[in-house]
Amino acid sequence: MTRTLLTGNGAAAWGARLARIDYLPAFPITPQTEIIETLDGWIEQQELVCRLVTLESEHSMLTAAGAAAVTGVRVFTATSSQGLLYATEMLYTVAGWRAPLVLVNVSRGLSSPITLEPDHNDVLAVRDCGFLQLHCATCQEVLDSVLIAFRLAEHPQVRLPVLVNLDGFALSFTREPVEIPDQSTADRFLPPFRAGSLRFRAGEPLSAGVAVLDGSTYSYFRYQAHLASLQGLAAYEKIAAEFAALCGRHYEPLECHRCEDAEIVFVMIGSFATKAREAVDRLREAGERVGLLRPRLLRPLPVAHLRRALAGKLGVAVIDQNLAPGRGGVLLTELAAALHGSPDAPPVLAGYVGGLGGREISSEEFFEMHREVRQAVTRGENPPPRLLFTGEELRAVRKLQQVARADRLGQGGEQR
Amino acid sequence: MIPPGRQHLRELPDRHCLAAGTPLCAGCGGLAALQAVCDLLGEKTVIVNAAGCLTLLAAYPSTPFRGSWLYTAMASAPAGAQGVRDGLDILLDKGAIGTEENLEVLVLAGDGSSGGMGLSATSAAIDRGLDFLYLCYDNEGYGNTGQQASAATPRGARTATSRGPQGHPGAKKDLFAIWAAHRPRYVATVTAAEPLDLARKIETARNLSGPRLLLALAPCPTGWGYEPAEGVAIGRLAVQTGLWPLKEYVDGRVQHSKIPQPRLPVRDYFASQGRFAHLLRPENEQLLAALQDETDRYWQEVEEHA
């Protein structure tokens, strides 16, 4: 075991290295590129025996990844944002092939407008593609989750691809102290990949991805993937427990921070949840009974865990780092559906959209959300959904608009 | 060098790899080319398929193939071939499988995929030097959806999206030249109506490694408008009129494997199919003459460079 400073991207690469990946189909995209460059460096130094192939697009990258996985080798790949969406057709397809590969997504906001900064619209856009989803908040968790993801993907009752998500910039380029497990520990945790009967070999003809021509057969196979995903919850808990026994780090499906006696709970995914964690600690110091719930596993959604963790709470503030135009936040909808019908569900479920395109969420905003949810509890009604956006920000944007207009006039444009 | 081929039809394999009773249209020219490829490649093949008519060959729970099959998507079959090839090579390198378990990787795609959305993945697979064989069945339109015009539709042809008095206004994209410009190992045009030429090119391709294309003209009774029994005659006419030159690119050079002598008028080919019927009308006399000119010029250049 070594303790060192690693970026989130470095941690993802270390996870893949310790997993002894065979194959790395790659395509560069900011902020993910450091992952494949790091692995490529190790391959060139012969510290890692792996074949790296740069494809011409993420769509092809995922096709090659899935095809190699169903040929029977251990496959790792990584992308971000536009790349994930460009590959979306193949995400659904390789999940249907039951290709047990691991994909790291370094979250970044989607175009347009085009940006490099993080939010979760990319990873939530592929929420229903059949990949299991693990969401990380620290660099350590990124490394550990990649190892856990391979066990989960290759679990005989699951056998589905797994996506490990980390936030661009906030984690991808942020150095944190990370414990790197010894290779022997990683090997004990993750044995070599056994493809079973799903593999291409001469003399063992296999047809994969074949057409079905009727709804019943289609329903059957699609639902099989759903059931396999649901089995992923129990498998995850067992695998995470084994990991904890070996490495001492516990990764429950939900991270609950000071939730037990909390009345008000923040719900968030990803690294921005560490901001909520700090705000919770400060509110606790001020005597407020408040906690943080961070789903680590989003697919399968740990519904029973969510209900249990939030049972009897007075109010919940869901902070969505994504925006579903015409609806609001994706997590709010997911959580509302999960809690619906639960007899002791919190009476107040407030939705906030914040952190879009890497926009900071301040402690004061967490305090304000807490205050607002408390008021709503007293009043007995849900507050309307809100965007975290200050008057000062609006003034700054107005200034930019003035500059843009002035530039246009300066170039001979006419005032309208 | 191009090896000599078989001289008689009786020398072709009499044991067929592909099972009968597929759901494809009667008289499918693409299936006929695929049959020859399967017979000569044998069972140790994995077909990586792109969306098209022949995707329906493997429909759960049946497959006509003795080898393996992976349906990918319309745009990325060559990338699927990359993944399978790399996976097999990794296993061979590790000693996890023996060479007897190895497979030839065959991409199977129509002209819609090959000349359109699959072109980027194809180009990249060639420049990576991927060891694979690519069979494009060219029925000159999006056949599986009812023959809309594709990049491979020839000028003048009527399709579901070019029903005007002069048919399709565009020119057929030259996939042979596009492949050859990448300097791959091998490119050949073929058609099932010329079985000896086809067999020789399949065997040539099989014995080479690297990126290899067999571009098969695939007469399509439903899309082109003719009776299924006429398919072979139409394939022959395409060659005899000089509209479908049989050629190959190998070692940096293009050679024609058959020079039609005498070369029949293109009108004979157009007269054989409903999709060209309007070309024979008096008001399209000029267009017909232009199409004949185009073909004449092609062969004149071939002669000049011979």
C-alpha cells in the first residue's frame, strides 16, 4: 500500500492498472484525456500489459470496447460529456450484449453552449442505457470504485457494463491523498476475468446482438437486463463488504453523513456533495439537526435504502447538478418516485438546481436552502423549485451582454 | 501477385456453409455473394454486421451461419471488428487460446452503411491497418427501408426518394477508389453473377492480411424492379455493358480482371430494370447518351493506361 497525491484522473488510471486491464480503446476528450495518457505511459514503460487502440470517435470506441469484452478480455475505457452522448447508441447496444466492461465518465456540462466545466447532464442522459452507475466524491473513491466496478460488471448474476463517474476539474484535476492498494491485494479482490460461455472462439459458434422480430422476445431480453441490474444492488453490497475487509474503506450504496438524528437532509451526488458535507458540519455546530445523503449507486437505484435513510425526516433538499428543461432536476424526480407511497416519507421535498457548468455552490447557499426547507416544514407545503443563482451573478451576466452588444456595434452592426 | 483462379464452376465448393430458408427476399444478390464468401472462408469466421438487409439473417432463435455473428450498429461495424480482432490477438498473445481457436473477422455491410455513416469507422480501421475482410453488398440504395437513394445510387436510377422524370440526380460514390486511396492490402469489385471471378478474389483476399474489401454489386429484385429469376442475367449485363467494372487493387496498382469484349450498350442494362425504365423514353435521350459517354470514357481511360 502506498499513500500519495493523485488527481481523480490519476486515481482512475491506477484503478484500471490494478485491475490488470487487457484492452483500452481510447479517444481523447477534455477533461478525461489524462486517464488514457497515464495508462499509455505505463504501457510504454511496460509496467502494464495492455493493448491501447485510439479509435476515431467515442461511438467506435464503445463498439470496440463491447466487442472485445464479448470476445473475452477485460476492457476499460473512459470519456466525458459530448463523447458520452456521441457513444450513446453503443452504450445501449453493449449493455444488451451484456459486455462486462468498465467505463469512466469524467462529467462535464453539455453543449450548447459548449463548456468544459462539470455538471451531471452527461451521465444522467445515459441513466437508462443499462450500465450500472457509481458516483464518486473523492479521488480515493474513484480508484476504489474502478476495482469494485470490475467485480460488479463481471459478477455472474449481473454481467452488465458499469460506469464510474467523477466530476471534471473538481475531481479530475484536483490532487488528493490517495492510498494505492498493493497489486497483490487488488489481485486477491479481483481475480482474472472469466468470460464463461459468452465469447468468440472457433468451434464454439456464438451469435450476439441478433435481431428479434416480436415484442414478446424483445420484452423478455430487455427485462432480463433490468433484473440483472436489480441484482446488482445485493452484489454491490457483498463486493463492497469484501473490499472493506481487504482495504478498510467502506462504500455503502448511500453515504449518510450525520443523517441518523437529522430532521433536514441534503441529497446530492458527486464531488460537490463534499461542499454540502462541510455546510452540514457547520450547521451542526450551530445546533441544527441536519444531514447529507449521497447516493453512490444510482443504477440500480437503491430504493429501499433511500426510503429507510429518509424515513421520518421532516424535509429534504435535493440539489440537482443538472437541468431537465421543461421538468427541472432529474434527481428530484427519481427521489420523489422512490419515496412515493412510503408511509413515513418526509412531508417536504424541495428541489434546487445548482452547480451547472461548474458554478460554485457556497456555504451560504446551503444555509439558505436549509432555512427555506425548515420554513416549508413549519408551513407544511413544498417550496417552489429554485435555481441557485444570485443577483450579483445576474448583474455580471448583464455586463457580459453589454460587452457582446458593444462589440457587435463596434464591428459596424446597427443598433436595433 | 494475383494467383490464377479456378477455371470451371465444378471446381467451386459443393458443400455450402450457409443454411437455406433465410427471411431475405427471393433472388437477393447480396445473399448470393455472401454465400460464396462463407463457402470459401469456412466456419472459422466471425461476421461483424452493420444495420442493413442482411441483418435479418440472424433473427432469434435462428442463424444460417456455422460461424459466429455480432450485430453492432449502422455506423461502427469496422470498430466492432477492431474489438473482436484485438480481443482474439490479446488472448493468442497470452496463450489463453490456441491458433486453432482463432477466427477470421468479416465485416458485412450494405452500401448505405459502407458509403455513408460507416465510412469514418472504415477509414480509421484501414489507417490502423486492421486485419479484417470487409464484404459490402451494394444494392445501390437503402434497400432494407424500401430503396431510398444512398451515396451508392447511380445517376438516373429511380428510387423511393428520386421519383422525378430523370431519376436520381447524384453520381454513384466511388467506394473502390476511396478504399484504394487509403492504400489498404486489397480491394476488389465482384458480383455473384461472375462466380469464378468472385471465387478467385475471395481466395486472394483470404490469403492476404490487413484491410481487405470485396465490393459486391448486389442486384435487388424488389429495389431495382425485376423478377427474381433475372438476377444473374442482370449481374452479367452490369459487367458486359461496362457499368460494373470487375477490378482489383493490389500492391498499389489497379487491374481489371475482366474487360468486356464486345461491350454492350448501357441501354441493354437499363432496359432490364424498372428503376431505369424512364431512361428509355424519348425525353431522356440526352441523359441516356450522357450515361453511355461516361461509361465509354471510363473504358477509354482503362485502355490508355493498360
